[in-house]
Amino acid sequence: MLPEHSPFSPDLRRALDGLMASFTPAQRFWLAGYLSAGDSGAATAVPAPAAAATKLTILYGSESGNSEKLADLSAKDAKKRGFSPTVKNMADIQPADLAKVENLLVIISTWGDGEPPETATAFYKAFMSETLSLPKLRFSVCALGDTSYEKFCQMGKDFDARLESFGAQRIHPRVDCDLQYEKPHRAWLDGALAAFGPAVAAAPAAVVGFAAPAATEHDKTNPFGAELKERVLLNGKGTAKETWHYELSLEGSGLTYEPGDSLGIIPVNAPDMVEGILKAAKLVGTEKASVPDIGSKTLADALREDLDITALSRPVLTKLLELTKSKKLATLLGDGAKDKLKDYLHGRWIMDAIEDFASKGLSPEALVSLLRPLPPRLYSIASSPLAHPDEVHLTVASVRYESFGKQRKGVTSTYLADLVKRGDVVPVYTNQNKNFRLPASGDTPIIMVGPGTGVAPFRAFVEHRAALEQQGKSWLFFGDQRYTYDFLYQTEWQDHLASKALTKLDVAFSRDQPEKIYVQQRMLERAKELYAWLEEGAHFYVCGDATRMAHDVNEALLTVVEKQGGKSREAAEAYIEDLKKAKRYQRDVY
């Protein structure tokens, strides 16, 4: 029976009493306590657990959101096992705070070729320079990375070694995850939680019959088939570029997204790519192949649907050396040939290495053993769900080039451009990026720097604010090669300017004059007003190329703050760091 002081009417209490009669005594006790908990004056004491749950800190550093997602999943799993987990972003903690921690899981991604995630940069620099004593700390590290980069999982390796140097005890080995990180993370988490030892008895199971039915969730292991509704070539005749606007239907998917998020595309390899690697391996494609976690299928289908057949890396060459025993390849992989290896990897595909070092060909099993799973590709979403319900839009540049006498192309960008027609279905999923968000207040000014396809999320930003009729000022810096051919979404920006949804627009077209002009130069030309916006509280966003553009824009921003704020270089750097900590300087670069 429910207690008399429970916060329900007599009629409702009688109905609930009747329902509870069907449950076991233990279930009735648990549910009665739950239903009476809302009454702050309740006198009935809830029995305390026999022992306090073991505290566990889960520390993450994330660029695109994967490490953050795994940290949250790890916390949920740890809680089910009786731990008391706390999830911490490296942006919100100091290295010295680890002295108060006894049990630690670190989940850290490596951005680019050996760099920390943007939000973890300050913590990483301090962590690697300070000297700490952490003899009571027990830890394990899960590293996320991409084997196509030389410094694969470098951040995880650095954190693992540094913690050990501080006297901390590694209670479970570090795991280094490639792009398909789900299974390695799961195995690592199971091992690490077990290594911490028993926590406390698990909480009582939920009452049977009260659990909500699990919704079908679409992710990269269970993508949604989105119909391609529209595709528009954004460049004019005479351009040197090929940039497409794609519109995909999410109707019936249950998928949601916010401006700043990305869309994952599950591609297939093009027929000519498959033909090229089969020819290099001296195979025909009708052979049977066993693909890990998938099973047996024809080799051609496996190469087309399941395996990464282009990205050449040191791990691929190392596997190839084991298969071929090539002395030439052994020399290339030697410690004294790092520069030569870097040069060799640039611009070549896996089929080139097979031609160079496995001239007699490979068996189907050997070829499959070289290759990792075909990874999905994330693209910044170029639409607001308020402006385009049940749709998601992308802005994608098709990658095509020539190197070493062969035509090359990007796997996913040309999958969309060449293999998908209107009405066809594309396997997709949405990917949150909490580190690239509009300000909480619609009155806050925003400054957006997005040359080329980097403009995609800012189309979403402006559409979203327009749909919500928010009044905050907005300023877009856009750049590309030529005004006549490459002004992406030109008429839309003009309409937004006319409606005041976009306050200011500055453009830089690099090839329209003898000297090249880029967005960072426009920033310097508008330095006084740009700094004034920052002083008003504006949020600053950058999206696009990480190799040069993002660095050059950051240098321009430092110069603006230094000169307009009358600051030293060090003070300007501190000002920028404060913007990052306040989430007022956010980047989505690739």
C-alpha cells in the first residue's frame, strides 16, 4: 500500500494500490518509495546502501564529439555497474585537480597529425609541462585516432606515458582505436572497469513493464536510407571547382540535428577504384573473401562496400612488408627513412604500394588483411531544421586530382557526385558537435569565417536565427577563387542582407586580381570593427581547411586583438585563450 502521506489524491492512490498488487513484494517496496519521494515532508526513511559507490572520473578531450560521446556512454555503463562516475571535459579542469582523483579513465582523440583537440589544447600543454605527484591515482587510457596519419593516437600515447611518469598506476592497458572505435572502446571499458575492482552491488532492476520501448536509433552501424531529393551545382561555367548542394530527406527517420552538427555518409568505392586495386593484386574479383565482422562474399563486393582501398599509411605498408618480405619496402620503413616514407605516402594509394612491392600479386585473403573497414565521412550540415523540416542539406566539393600519372578522387565526395542520382537512397546518420554551437542568446553577435565549403554551417546558422526571428548581429567572411563562378549561395546571402538576418558580408576572391586576397586579409582590413564586435561579446567561428586557412585566420585574429586592443603578443594570446574557454571562439576545421 502507498503511505497516507503520499502526494496523490485518494482516488489515484487507490488505483495505484490496485496496480501494485500485481507486483512482487520487492517491486512494491521499490515503487512505493519512488512514488512517495515527491513529498518533501515524508517521514519514511529510505535505507542507505551498504557501501558508498566507488568514485570514477572520466576525462575526455574531443574535436568532433566522438570522445565526448564515448565518455558519456562509459559513465552510463559504469553507473550500471555500481560506480559513481563524473564526466569532465579537459577544457573545464586543471592538471593539478587530478591530485584529488583516485580512479581515472581518459578518452582522448588526436586531431590531424599529432595535435590535441581544440578544447583540450590548454590542458594538454599544462599537463605536459607541469610536474605532478599522483601515486594514489589508478588510470587507463582510450585513444582515438586515424591510422592514415603518421602520429596515430599520439595524444593517447602522450597522456598514458605522462600519467605513468607522475607515479600513477596503469590498471589496464591503453587501447588505440582507429576510425571504427566502437568495439575496441567496449572491450577496453569492460577490462578497465573490471580492473578497478568491485564497486558496489548494482542498483535494483527497473520494474518490469514500466520501461519505455527502445526507439530504433540510426547511427553509423545502423544508418538511415535518406532519399536524395535535390542536387545543384553551385559553381558557374568556367570554374576550376566542382561544388554541389545536396538535399536529403530525413522523413520518418527520427533523426534530429542542430546547426553546427554534421551528417555522416556511408559511401561505397567507385567501380574504377575497385578495378584498380584488383588489377594491382592480379585478381579478378569473383574470388571469395572473408571480411571481419561481416562474413564471406565476393572479393569485388567486399572491396566496393566494406573496405578502405585507397588510404595508404605506415600500418598498411607494415602489413604489406609482412606479406612480401620486400627488402626495398623494409628500407623505406626503416628508422632512417622517415622523410622518404612521408614523401612516398603523399599522393599515392594502396594499389600503388601493391604494384611497387608485391609485383607477383596477392591472394584474396592477403589483400583483405591489408585493409581497414571503409570509414564514413562527416560533412558539416548546411541547413536549419526549422527552415527545412525533415531535410538535411550539404555543401560538398568533389575531390578530383592527378598524381603519379593516375587520376585520383575522393571516395565520398565523388560517390555523391557520380554514383547517387535523384531518388536514390544514401545511408546517413547525424553526428552531434557540441563544440560548434550558436550562442544561447539570440541577441549575441556572431562572426563567421567560412571560405569555400566552410560556409556550410553558417548557412545553417543564419537560417536558424532568421527562422527564430532573433535580433543578434551577424557578420560573414566568405572567400573562394572567383566571384563570377564560385560565390556559393550568393543570392541567399543577398536575401539575408536585405532581410537583416545577415548584418555584414565581406568577401575575398583570390583569383580575381593579380595578387591573391584571402579572408584573413579582409579581417585585417576590418580590424577596428571586428575588435569592437568582440568587445561587445561576439562569438567567433571558423570552418574549413585546417592545413593553412585556420592557422592564417587565427594569426589574423591575434593581430587584430594585439593592435586594436593595444596588447602585447602574450596578452593577445591570453585574450584568445579566454575566448576559447568561454566557448566564444569555436572551430570546425578538417
